[in-house]
Amino acid sequence: MGRIRILSDNVANKIAAGEVVERPASVIKELLENSLDAGAFDIRIDAENAGRRLLRLQDDGCGMMRDDALLAFERHATSKLSDVKDLLAIATLGFRGEALPSIASVSRLLLETRSAEEQTGTAVEIAGGKLLRCDEIARPAGTTITVRDLFFNVPARKKFLRSDQTELAHIGSLVTHYSLGHPNKRFELYHEGRELLGVTPVSTLRDRAFQVFGSEVMQDLVEVSPRSFELRLPPPYVPPGAHQSEPPQPEMAEFVLEGLVSGPHVQRPNRNSVYLFVNGRLIRDRTLQHALTAAYYNLMPAGCYPFALLFLNCDPAEVDVNVHPSKTEVRFRHGSAVHDFVRDAVRDVLMESRPVSSMPLSASSPLHAPIGRPLVGQAPVQRAAELAFSEFSARVEAIALEPESAEMAVVEPPADPGQSEVSEIQINPVPHPAQNVEPIASLHSSKGVRHIPDTHGALDQVALDWERVDSLAALPDLRPLGQLHESFIVAAGRDGLWIIDQHVAHERILFEQILKQRAAGAVEIQQLLMPLVLQLSPAQHFEYARIADELNAHGLDTEPFGQRTIAIKAAPAGVGTADIEKIVFEILEIAESELRSASLDEIRRNVCATIACRAAIKINTKLEPKKIEWVLRALAACEYPMTCPHGRPIALRYSTKDILKSFHRI
Ligand code: ADP
Ligand code: MG
């Protein structure tokens, strides 16, 4: 007798449950999607013991007729597909017909439902995949599904569940984000009778986000108002001589993006606050995630992520959702066009809105609050939002708290260690602003060059009294007072005292300038008297071959000079000879490690950033008053004066209000 046999439905359902039902939140996801597909407007979810003991979802959707109520638990039973062609353009959230039988195979499930077309409702009870009863009941139209004792018959799965806090966080996150995806519907989430989320129907995403996150978080978010993009594809190829009644038409596909994103000052250590919806479906997708990271490129340090809530809508035929059993991944038909559209749309919004600058994070803002703090004593809705933010809290905190302060010794220590903190601040006075400001010709100095390490984390810890700058309107009116440690410009503004990091400020100015010159094909160059000859490693040589044209276009006029050797004959204006070699090696290094798969645009921005960094005024450099003036004016004229191209903050402000408070004047 052969050894292969067909598995029973019960075993097959349990196998499917392994993929579809990972934890209580996955049950909620499937039930929620079913309710939304059923056209529900009012959805209430109850959980007990973080969903282990009980999960119940009630909706006012179309309900099920008696026969359908039983059929729904058959494997691959769905009302959402009828033909294989339907698979090419799925407009519903569900389509696999797997969820209900899978959930019923690993729990004790009670379905109570009534279709508006029938007088009586139906109750179906199933435990561990076995049908216990099917009765007529009286109930309003709609559906209630109660799932008790999840994984009661799969002890191994139970062991994989995390703490109550984590499981609840997953549920909270899920419901919160589906509620954001459907502002016109009511969502309620209760845990053991305590309301975690309760939102009434509203007309816009912004209103819903306000309900969920509150006004403080909203301050940090910028709206991506709907932007559309039309993809035109050439008409399909028709072989000559083929009979065609009409000439082939070019294909068109429209994509619309909207949502909310944070300014670059919101820097999260992971992607937990990135929520991407494609046609109403919450998904994880590398193309979109990469597009988002690319939008913040040069605005945020590598390894940091924004908060984002993005909704991409398109023709269902443009996206294949049948990629993963839990339907959380998608595949785009025209991935790279979608990528560039999303990247450019988000970047444009960031540039247009010039949101708050990258200041030390104010402890009061929930987006910056330590993740995973206790949820007691907060407003219910905010608790759910907090749950959404607090996923995987332990891991996140561990990352966020990595010590970095050892690298903080940027400025010279005071000569006398006994000096008080105040006397450490030596301000070199600057006369009143000069009217004639001159551009920096040779600001860079080679003496005492030390690079500021990436200390954004440490800065957060040392400068908590310094406020975030909410508006850059004051930037053009700043009156320079002097320099601190020959590294930071101190200035008085309408709204308080400002400190500007001279190196990163100039870096941003040069970055934008070089980027513009590059786009216009008019980079200013300096011819070298003697070509600079560099020996490259095999890996560097490979990278060089790939980006040589880009280097040349940036004024780094290089050419091969024997085996793995290149000669540099010209360099961008303003870069010192000693730095040229470093720039080339740095660019080749970046290209090698980070940018292997980078687009031309990213390579371009990286080359610009490296040149700008090397050519910028160093710290520990005394600046003439006129030069300080120039830096402030040029910074004010920048498109994005808040962060340097590597995402570090440029300015700090001590507000007049805080100064008054500190002196007990208010
Ligand atoms: P799918 O959603 O992939 O079709 P499910 O197993 O999740 O598969 O559900 C099976 C079927 O049960 C659905 O196609 C739908 O017809 C019906 N159904 C499930 N939940 C509901 C609900 N809340 N309201 C109305 N019909 C539902
Ligand atoms: Mg479903």
C-alpha cells in the first residue's frame, strides 16, 4: 500500500491555523476583516485575559443566512470569489475562505448571525473543529462571533504567546489601525469591561487620528493630502498582421496616496510606528517601507524610522494580495513606479511643510515618550494608541537606552576643572549684524579638526531643558551673540536663545547648494595643480566603476590610472586638498556597505552629503562675525534647515518662557 494519504479536513484546518492564527490579535484581524467585508459600520470587540480566555466581535454587517452560516466553516468556503479571474483583482479583505475553519479548529467558537433577509438567526457552535450544535435564534441583523479558550487543544502554540501586556498591545495596535483605516465607522475595544478604544464615526482621517492619538501627537504629524499618480504603460504588443478590430490602447493605472507622517525629529528605533495600508488592507511591504525610508533620506539618521500612517489606493489588478496566508504581504505589478511615487510624495510633503526641527525630544510628547510605560491613569482612547505604540516594548527600550554619552566630549573641557558650569560658557561677543554679508569663500580650516559623533541619543539626555523649535519663522531674524567653544553659534531670537551647530548648519547649506548645482549640471570645481593618485581595494574599485560617472558629475574629475589606481584631476570648489582623498574613500565606503542596492538618486544625495560634510566649517573653528551672519542667513534660506543631511539636529532653543520661569519671573 502506498504511503501517501490525504489529510482529514480537521488536520488540514489545524495546519492552516498554524499560519493564519498566530496569536489572539490574528483572530481579531480575521474577524475584523470579515466584518468590514460584510459592510459593518458598528464594531465592538471584547477581550478577556488578553484574548486567551475570550475574544468577541459584534458587528452590524450583512449577516449570514442559515446555510451560509454552516458553510462558512468549510475549508475554502468564501462568498468573495467565484472564479479564478477574481483572484486577479481582489477588492475584499478576505478571499481565501480559511479563517473561520482555522479559528474554529483551535478554539471553542460560537457564531450568532442573522441576515436582514431572514426572520430568524442562526447559532453555530464548534469546538476544536467539531460541530456541536446549529440552532435557530432570535437576534438583530448582523453577526457576533465569540472565540473562547484559544489554542486549548494546541498547548505548544499557547507556550509561544507572550505576556498579557504584549498580546494586548498587538490587539490594541490592530484595532487602532483598522479604525484609522475606516474613519467613517464606529470601533470599540474593551478589555475585561475597561474601554481601551472608543471612536465614533467622523468624516476625515485627520479627525480620526485626532480621536485616537490626541492633540499632542497630531502636532508632530504632517498631512499627506491625497496625491495621485497616473502610470501610463505602452499598449500591448500586437504582432504585425494580427487581426485587431481596434488599435491597442495604452494601459493606465491610477495610484492615490494619503495619510499622516511625522517630521524628521520623530525618530523611532524601529518600524513599529509605520502603518501601511494598500486598498484598505494593513500590510508589511518592503517596497513601500523602502520608499518611506528613502523619503527621509538625508533628513533622518540611518537606522531611525518615522511615524507613518499611509494609505495607498489603486486598481486591485495592480496589486497581488495572494502572496501570504495571513494576507499581510502584497506584490505590486509595477513596484518601482509605486516606490518612486510614494517616496516623492512623502518627500514633497516634508519639504513643503517644514515641520518642527530635530530638537531634543520633548518628554511630554507621546511620540517621544519612553515606549512601554505603564498604561494606568490615562484617557481610554490614548491608552489604545499607547498600546499601539508600545508593541515589543522591552526590545525597543533596550535599543533606545544604549549608552552613547561616552562620545559626547565634543568640546574642550574647561581649563580649570573646578570652574562652575556657568563659567564654562564663554561667549565671544559679536557686534551688531553687519549688513553686507559675504559668502564663505574659504571657511574650512584644517586645524584641530574633530568630528562630532552621531550623538542624537546622548543629546536627548543632556539637553532636556532645551525646547524643540516649533517654528522656523524666527530663523531669519536671529541676532548673533557669539560663538561657544568656537563650535556653536549663540543667537538671540524673538522667541528665546538659540544655539546652532556651525558644522551641521553649514553642512545643510552646502548640501542643498551642491544638490542644486548638480541638478543644473553646473557644479563649481577647482582644478588640482597635481593629480591626486589613489590606490583602491578590489571592492572599492568595483564600486568606483559603478559610480564613476556620478563622481565626475559632482566635480570629482577622476580617471583610471593603471590597475586599481585612479587619478583625481579636479574637485568640488571649497574642498581642501587634504579632504579630497577622504571624500572619495568615504563615498566608496558608503557605496559599498549601504548603497549596493541604492538608486541613482540615493547615490547622488549621498555623494552630495559627503562632499558637504567635508567642505563644511569644522567645529573648533573661530568664525568672523560676518561669517556667522552669513551662516544664519544662508541657513534661513535653506529648503530644509532643521537637520543636517545625516539627520542630526542643527539648532536648539531655550525659550523666553523657560528663561523667565527659571528666573522665577513667571
Ligand atoms: P473569507 O473572508 O476569506 O471569505 P472566512 O473564513 O474569513 O473566509 O469567512 C468565510 C465566509 O463567511 C465569508 O466569505 C463570508 O461570506 C462569511 N462571513 C464571515 N464573517 C462574516 C461576518 N462578520 N458577516 C457576514 N458574513 C461573514
Ligand atoms: Mg475572512
